[in-house]
Amino acid sequence: TQLLEQSPQFLSIQEGENLTVYCNSSSVFSSLQWYRQEPGEGPVLLVTVVTGGEVKKLKRLTFQFGDARKDSSLHITAAQPGDTGLYLCAGARAAGNKLTFGGGTRVLVKP
Amino acid sequence: NAGVTQTPKFQVLKTGQSMTLQCAQDMNHNSMYWYRQDPGMGLRLIYYSASEGTTDKGEVPNGYNVSRLNKREFSLRLESAAPSQTSVYFCASSLREQGRAAFFGQGTRLTVV
């Protein structure tokens, strides 16, 4: 059982549609991060959220950290084919900064 | 600025062979990590090092050993490779403070036959 559960595991949508990816845990995290990974590459950081209830926007991407700091979501508005990739959430517990990843959500945006 | 460099990029081992994966970072980061990623999956933490001279087990440490040689280098050793260790291995580093980004190497694709 993973500490961070992501859903859905796979999402296929048409260009222009919206999508939301969820990252949930029964544990409290001091910070949560979202990464995107392209095939054959390592993950690259998109955003870090540290405050419960925090909302961050990065162009068409909106990230939210739950009030209790146990969950997070990533919302993409008007998805484009360039948004295709593996989206990973990662969290650090309060006791240290050992970074644990969720299982990932594979997003496919079809033109 | 090279960031995180992993070697080798590809490796094929026979069951029972040993090998060491090398990782070096030039960003003066305190924390370093080794993860494995199986097809279509997220990353699972093998070992973690908060600073030079310290290491800590992650989610899947069995069959692996690590060595934090100095601040720059963190190596992962497979003493007796098994087919279940076929995976892509990523090394990463970050500053120690909470919420700092982890920077990843390009990965090592390991096949054990």
C-alpha cells in the first residue's frame, strides 16, 4: 500500500477538455509536490504546496493542497497535446524531508 | 551545470551478478535519493541520504546497499542481481529544507536476465 494514492491511474481526453488528478493520503504532509515526467526522462518539478488550503496556478494548471494537508489535486483547463505525460505527486512528512511518490497518473491528450 | 549525473545509462546483468550504479550532483545539495520505477508506475524510494555519512532505508531497500561517499556522490549497489530488480533507477538530489525541489538524473535502465 502506497502512502500517497493517485487517481485515476490513466486519463485519456480530447484536446480542449478539462481534467483533474487527485492525490490522497491518510497521513499529514508538511509539503506536497507535483512532478511531470516525459518518456525516457526523470521527473521535473511543476509546483510545491506547503500551506493547508493553498491554491497555486501555473498557466492552465491549478494545484490545491487540502485544508488538512492530507490531499492535493491538479486541475488542467483546456488541455493540449503537450500536456501528455505522467503526473506524479510527492510528499514530505513533518519529521523529515524524505520524499515519497504516488503511483502516478498517465495523461493522454488527443488532438 | 550538469545537475545530477547517473552512470551507466543502460545495463544488462545475469542473475547473481553484482554492480554499482553511480550518481553525482554538482548543486551542493544535502539530500540524495535512489528510486526505482517499474513500467507504468510511480517511483518507489529505495534509500535516502539526508547528508554525507547518513543513509536511511526507503520503501523497498531489500537487495540493495548504498554508500554516500561524500556530499556529491551517492552510489547504489546490487550485490546479487535478481530478475525482480529489472527496472529503471533514478537518482535525485535536493536541498535539505522542506518543500525544495528534487532534481533527477536521466535514469539507468537495468535488465536482469
